[in-house]
Amino acid sequence: MVLTDAEIAAANARGAARKAANPAVLSVRYHRRVGRVVICLSSGLELAFPPAAVQGLEHARPADLVDAQISPSGLGIRFPRLDADLYLPALLEGFLGSRRWMAAEMGRRGGASASADKAAAARRNGRLGGRPRKVAAQA
């Protein structure tokens, strides 16, 4: 595949437009005391989140988070010890992982929640005999 000068110019224009539309990462650090990754943006805002809330960082130890690197474009963050990358525009839109990972995470959190309604439903189901027993497979 051969790239033409026009294609390269168009790609550069798209990159410049994306960079102008999004703030860039100026610095990134792990704040041990509060247990948050803190990203300082060129807009003056700071974005902080617990590593456990982001795909690829959910099992990270503090030592794994200290040497984060900013991509040359300023739109990406790399955690080399974890082989994990974050894309700033996606973080700003609230995407902390792939769709599958986010759905599983939401289900895990929802299933772990306790409420009076959930407890009452569990009691009603228990009165009906609980979950049906699994039938052993016959060969």
C-alpha cells in the first residue's frame, strides 16, 4: 500500500483537529494516599480515578502505576509495567474499558448491591424452595 501526499496531509489535518478538540495530558501520577491515578490536563482540569475502575489497571499494585508515560500526541497514557494503555478522549467520555468489560463490571457491582427489595425477593424465592437442583448428566 502506497500513501500519497494528499492522504498524509489529510491524516495530519484529522490529527490536528482531534488534538484541538481535546485537552492534552500534561502530567500523570499515582497519588498513594488517596489511591487514585491523577491526570493533569492542558485545560487546567484534573481527572482522578481509582485504578480498580479501569480495565487493565484493576489488579495493579501502587508500584505498577508510578512510571506512567504520556504519548507524544498527549492523548494517550501508557503503563509499561502492566502493558496497559489509556486513551484520554475515551476516559473523558466515561469509557473505562471495552464494552464487554464495562458490562461485566456493571453486572458485578449491581449483583453485589444489597437493598430491602432484593432481600425480600430472596426470602420469597427461598420459600418456594430456592434454586432448582442441577440434574447430574447421565452418560
